[in-house]
Amino acid sequence: MQKHNILGIGLLWFSAIVFIVYGLFGFFNPNIPADFGGLQMINGNGYAEIGAMYGGLQIGIGFFCLLSALRNDFYKAGLALLTKTIGVLL
């Protein structure tokens, strides 16, 4: 069993919590992320799109970060995911 950097594990745990909580907010109340982005949802398609993108996708990324923090074989893949998803935004 390989030991990993505590900073990397901590980053994965923190990211998992943030992504899952924000994803749950976005999934159950799509108005929250829509208001952050200045978007207006005028019909049901908008609610479904925002709920899926800012809810389902964020929850999925959060659970992958959680899996990466718990299992050594996903550790590098989890950090690579964070580097590519968050690094592109900066």
C-alpha cells in the first residue's frame, strides 16, 4: 500500500465536499446556480438543463473526488481531474 501526500488527500476531501454540496443545491434548486450566472429559466427545459449541468455533473465530480480520496488506485486520477477541471477555469 502506497502512502500519498496528505495535502493531496486533503484537497480531494475538500473538493468532494464542496462539489457534492454545491451539486445538491444545483440539483434540487436550479435557481441558485442560475442566479450566480445571471441566467433566466423561462421554461422547463431551462430547469432540466441547469439541474443536470450544475447538479448532476457537480455531484458526479464530487463523488469521484471522494472515491479518489478513499482508494489509492484512483488518487492520481482524482488529482488529474481537479487539475484539468479547475485549472482550466483559472
